[in-house]
Amino acid sequence: MTVQTASHRRDLARRIIIDLAAMTVIGVFLAIIGPFGSIAAPLPERLVTWTGFAWLGYACYRPMQSIAIWGERVLALPRWGVLAAAVLVGTVPMTFAVLAVNSLPLGGLRWPRFEVLAGTYFSVLVIGGAVTVLFNLVQGRGAGAGAGAQVASPAAAPEPEPISPQPPAPAPSPAPAANPLLDQLPAEIGSAIIALEMEDHYVRVHTMLGSALVLMRMRDAVALLGDLEGMQVHRSWWVARGAVEDVLREGRNVRLSLARGIEAPVARANITALRDARWI
């Protein structure tokens, strides 16, 4: 197992733990307010039921989230449109899961009437859609806020000159300013950045030697690139100009071929800007 693979698995496990903790909080909140008539049940029963439904919903909706992100990156489709379709699809297995759980006290599984099926689907869709929107808003605005904070450059106080007949020692070279983006990259992938790719709460930093996930917002990562020439060609992609090897066209879709076989999609709204900058 490479260091990069181990780091990716740790990041994935950390993300799942954070997400499940958030779903637990949501489940407790729903248990307290008791929506859809569940307030009539005792609080302990509501806590177990709604927390279980929250975790079950994560299992149903989280794969749909990944599919929506894939559709946005690969097919250049609008994020919220793909996400809405994914939520509609993800609500189907969640609806049957809720019906199955609710039917257990009644003596076993049975096919529900259409009115019950439709009503349950709508109720699940309302909660599942609201939680999905909340997760995406938090991801877009607050994920990794602490990781992107500015770090002040250390300022060394001047040392007094020693009183001695010997010439003063040369002043030490100032330490390089810390960079929260470069400092999180494994040494084996270097620091020659060719692209940034947004993955949920993280930014995947592609270099000439490999890639690594960094807990940071895309806009904060771009701001830390300094004078490196490049452009954000897609909501989820920033590309260094020197890394572009070819321009791939499939109908109206445009993709940039980069070093190491990486392909970055270009949003249709950015094609004109790339033409004006003579990228394509």
C-alpha cells in the first residue's frame, strides 16, 4: 500500500465519521421535534427510530451525491439539476426501507397501498432533500474554513550586534513563509501543481508526480497558488496553463488533456474566456 493510498483511506474514513456524526445530530433533532406524527411515540423510541433513519438515509443518499458530482465533472451538467435527479432516485430505496421498518411491528413485510407508498415517498423526499441541500450548502461555504486560514509570516526580531573585535556574524536567511496548501502535500508528490480538483469537502491537488487530498475550500486553495498562471475552467477544476497538453472536443463538450493523463472538463460558460486567453 502506497503512502498516497493510505492517506486517501484515512481521509475517506475521517469524512465518513464526520458525516455520520452530523447525521446523528440531525436524527436527534428530528426525534425531538417529532415530524409526521411521530411526536406521539415516547422520546427514547423516537431517538432510536430517527437516528436509525438518519444513518439509513446516509447509506441511500450518499452514493447519489457521488453520482451527481460525477455527472457535473464528466458530463458538464448543472450541479443542482443532477443533484435533484439523484435525490429523487435515492428516495426510492429509502422509502421502501422506511416502509419495511415500520411494518415490522405489524407482523411482517407487506406491499403497501398506493396512497401509503406515495405519502411515505413524499415525506422521505422532504427530509432527504432538505438534508442534502444542507450538506451541499455547508460543503460549498464552510468546509475546510479552518484549513484555509491565512498564516502570518514569522518576523524575526533583529539581534543586537555583539560588542567584540570580531566582525559581526552574517544575519540568518529568513525562513520561507508557510503555505497551508503546499505544507499538506506529501513529499513524494512534490509541489509542481498542475491542477486542483474539488471532491466534496476536499481539494485533490494534482502534481507532476501524483495527487493528494487536502481539507480546504477550492477558492482558498486557488488563492494560495500565488503567481502560478492558470484558470478555474469548471466549478470543480482549476488548471495550470503550462500543464495543458491538448484540447479534446466531443460535440459541445470540451475537456483539457493534462500531464499524467488527467482530463479536466470545461464548463460551457468558460469556453469564451478560454478562447480569449488563447488556451483553445
